[in-house]
Amino acid sequence: MIKKYFIALLAALSLGNFSFISSVYAQSPRVSIPDFADLVEKASPAVVNIRTTEKVVVQQAQGGFPGMPDDQAEFFRRFFGVPIPGIPSAPKQPPANQGQPQEADRGVGSGFIFDANGLILTNAHVVEGASTIYVTLTDKREFKAKLLGLDKRTDVAVVKIEAHDLPKLPLGDSSKVRVGEWVLAIGSPFGLENSVTAGIVSAKSRDTGDYLPFIQTDVAVNPGNSGGPLLNTAGQVIGINSQIFSRSGGYMGISFAIPIDEAMRVADQLRTNGKLVRGKIGVALGDMTKEVAESLGLGKPRGAYVRNVEPGGPAALGGIESGDVILSFHGKEIAKSTDLPRLVGETKPGTAVNVQVWRKGSTRDLTVTVGGDSEVAATASKKPEAGSAAGGSANALGVSVGELSDARKKELNIHGGVEVIGINDGALARSGVRPGDVIVRIADVDISGVKQFESLVKGLDSNKAVPVFVRRADSTLIIPVRPK
């Protein structure tokens, strides 16, 4: 189309046909760039600067220069007024507050008022660890703020100042954000208050953490912008500026914002409970690859692959097993593994939910009662016990296996399997299997012992990839292999 207009334009110029030029211009697509001036004028009063301090203990060095060579110490004595030994000088008294905690600047960030009675949203990393939080409004009023709560996983915090009838920002719907739409950020980059930058939404649902599908933009965001609002052209908050991708420490064209829907879900709990209570089912997840999905009969990569199930946890009590693929949770489809932690975390503890899993070539519907988010101590993995050398010959999978002791089964929380005791040049060896690993299942068949394992391997189709389920420490790996 562009080439067509260009050729016509050249012809018109050569013929002096300016009326044709006007018609070509009128038919050309036009892109209007929005004027943000009115929006910024209205929104800026609700954006705040956040300054934090912390208590530090200042110690005065006694005597000389510990650890410094004598020639360097002499240089500092002569040129920076430090007394030289042997030359009298007036005695100095130590400061009265020596060794006492003193307030020191810690950092600068941004935030915005979302409730006229002094409630402010910002990032958790802006206020975490601060002894004092100072909030400065655009009219230069400064308040000491109270931290109502923060959540490090989502990087959301709520602080409150004692003020009323404050300007506030309207909240938008981050689920309706479209890639390519204009957005702008207001904040305090490098401490420069109420700086405005604009750009477009580059991507949605960008996974950079367990609990957040970030909004990616090309809006210039720098240190100090953290916690400030990301606004659409209607002046509504659609996100909280939180992170940048950078190799230099400064802006490099990619920035991330927490969707406001997610942020407010967290903020509602923080302002009422002071903390966030997440749902938990007690599973460890792995990535679902195309090769694994095809070997399991899923067709395409989907769902959340379960590497491990916490013994006695909600998932285990509900019947979920290591090696399962969770396809849906509480009626919502799981497209990728990172979808599940968010859905579970949003579910109130004590809620009974339907969980659909893929196991041995078919779906199963299970009921799991979601538990609370409590920290589970990690158990150190013990060195695998040596298995029996029975059945030590190489096979189509390239491994020698031995019987599994009852103690080893108990340690791994499994009912059967065979232990790898030798590696030859075969499919499993090339896939990273090593001595001490335990093969618990091949395709849809659970492994009970060495003889059954060898018989099963002999009957495998060498032209078809088969999933081998390998237990290692507290994880179950699914390895698609093609037997020799």
C-alpha cells in the first residue's frame, strides 16, 4: 500500500497535480499522539514521594589507620589534617552521641493515594526495613507514615498518613489492558519528584515471579519510580511500577508494573489484617516441555507438572501424586505451571476445591481442601543407600538397576521402584540420570521390582518416546526417552 501511494505521489509531482496529492494524504492512515497534559495536571496531586530512614550506629575510629600501609597513612596525616605523631595538637572530644543509634537516609521511592483518608499504595521494597517513613505531597506537606503491612512476594505495601480529604487516583481494570495502548508513569526517579514518562504496553501476563503476571511497558522507569502509578489515558491506575530489566542499573527500555487488580487484592488484606494469608496445597512444580507433554499423551504443553508432594499436606490428603499434571484448579484451566501458585494463593484456606489431574493417560477429578500458607522446613537429602546388584545387566534404557530397600522407600515416600546402580551409554544416561536415582514408573506402569522392570523395558517400542518417572531426593522428574 505504501509503495502504491509513493509511486502515485511521484507521478503527481511530475505532473504538478497537487489536488491528487491532497487526496492521497487524506486517504493515508493517521496516528494521533495523546496529549497527557490535562491528565497529568489532574493526577499529580495524588502521587507522593516516599523517603525512608533507618537507625545506624556511628562508631568513631580510635588511634591510627587499621589495615592501611604506613606510607598511605602518612599521606592522609599530612594532607587531610590528621595529627602526626610527635606533633602536639588540641585534644578532640568524642561526640556526645558516639555509639548511639542515629537516623540515616535509606532510600527514596514513590507511591499514590488510593483513599482520601490517607491510605497509600507503594512497593514493599521501598519501605521494608525502614525505621521511619516520610511521605511528601505535591503541596510540600510532609507526614510521618505508619506501615499497615507489606507482602514481599508480590512487592506490595500499604502505608497510612494522618490526613483527610486528600486527592486520590481512580482505579482501573488491569484485566482490560491492551497491548499497544498508551500509558504513563508518575514518580520520583533519582529523587526528582513528580516526573512524568510515557510509552505503551509492551506485553501482558509477563511471568517474572511466582505470584504476579506483570504488565510490561516501554515507559522510562528508574530508581525512585518504584511504587508510583502506571496510568491509562483515562487517568486510571492500572498498575504499580515495580521493576526494570537492566544490565546497567538504569532504564533499558523494559519496565514492569504490578497489575492493580492483583495489588488491591493484596492491599485489602494488608489494611485489615496487616499480613497476607495465602492458600497452600503443598506441591513443588516443574516446567512442562513439549517433549514431556507429547510423551504423556497431552499433545501440547499445558498444566502444572507436580515434582513433589508434601507428605501429609493438603495435596497428598486429596490424592495428588508426584508425576501428576494438574490441568485445572477450582474450575480454572492451568495453561502453565506459574498459573497454579497464583490461583492457590488467592483461595481462602479451608476451601474445598476440585482439582483435575492427568495421570497414566487419563484425567481424574480430585477434591483438595486448601490449607494456610505456613513455611515448611526443608529436609536435607540423605545420601542414597546402595541397592542390591540384582539385575545388573544393561538394557534398552542404558541403566543397571537394583532392588529398593524398605528404608529407602520410606525416605522417599514411595511404594515401589528400582534404584539405578550403574550407567551405560543409553537414553537415560544422555538425559542426566545418575546412580542413586529411583525409577518409579514407565509410561502408565508402576515399577515394583527389578524383574518386572527388565521385562517391561524389553517390550518397549524403540520408535516411540516413553515417559520415565525418576525420583531424585524430594523431586519426581519426567524424562521422555526413546529406547535403543
